[in-house]
Amino acid sequence: RNRSVGYWQLARVLAVLGRGAEADEAAERSLRHADDQPAFYRAYAWEAKARAAAVAGDPQEARRCAERARALFPEIDDPAERDAIAADLATL
């Protein structure tokens, strides 16, 4: 779980810096480490993939990844967690 969060944070920083390819690499690692974690962590890994794709100039991939994140919303029981991810996705 901690590695998933750590790679998500790295992906976010790299995306803010405009380094889409590197952000995608970190997002992939986040996704791998989130695979057996609750939906909240998997959704955030997909959010990282979406953001990396947006920064890399691939809006179609960004939309696809954002939809993968949103598809996990029904599995996230905590409304505050769902709202947090939705708010981050809205900034794409």
C-alpha cells in the first residue's frame, strides 16, 4: 500500500513538472503495487495514469484512464475518499 501511494505521489510531482513519460512510469508502478489493494488505491493509480497521459498530450488515453478510475467508485465505501478522487479527476 505504501509503495502504491509513494509512486502515486512521485507521478503527481512529475506530472506537475511536465514530465509525462516519467509520470506514466511512476503511475504504472503505483498501479502494480495497488493491484491487491482496496479500490481507493487502485482508483488513485488510474488517476495518476490519466494525469500522466494528459501531460504527455494524449487526451484519449487520459480519458480512458480516468474512466477506469471512475469505474471503481462503486467499490469505494467512504464518500470522502470518492469525493477526493473525483475532485482530482476534475482537474484533468
